[in-house]
Amino acid sequence: MDLITTPHFASADDFYEALIETHRDLSVEESHALNARLVLLLANHIGTIDVLRQALAAARDSAPAPVQVQPQTPQTSSQAPVPAHAAKR
């Protein structure tokens, strides 16, 4: 059996709404834990390691590319720096 990756929902909008509602009022940690339990429940329902491996690979391959943060250059001040000996007055 192969992983079905084409739309296969009777009602995708209803599932999305139920998923969002399930996460409502949860903390980030609680939401992550819910997602982990949901993955395990669905994996158990699928039950075939070959299909699960296909799903894991598809999920990993579809992840967005990491955001690359560019180092910021120091901002220049319009005032000249004060020498340390001059600041001790």
C-alpha cells in the first residue's frame, strides 16, 4: 500500500475546523503534546510501517526551508564616541 498524498477528504474544511477547535485555549506545550498523541493515534490506525515511513519522509521533505538570519551591522551614531578618560569628570 502506498501513502495517499492527493486530496482524499470527504470534507477537508470540517476536519481543519475540528483540528483548530481541538487546539483552542491550549498552551504551546499542550498543543505540541496533543499533536504528538494525534500522530501516534493515526499511526496506529494506519498500522503499516512502509506507509508510515512514506508519511514521515513526505512530511520532512515538505517542511519549509529554514529562515536564514543575516547578521546586523552595528548602527552608527551621529555623535562621536566619548573617550573613556573624558567621560570621568
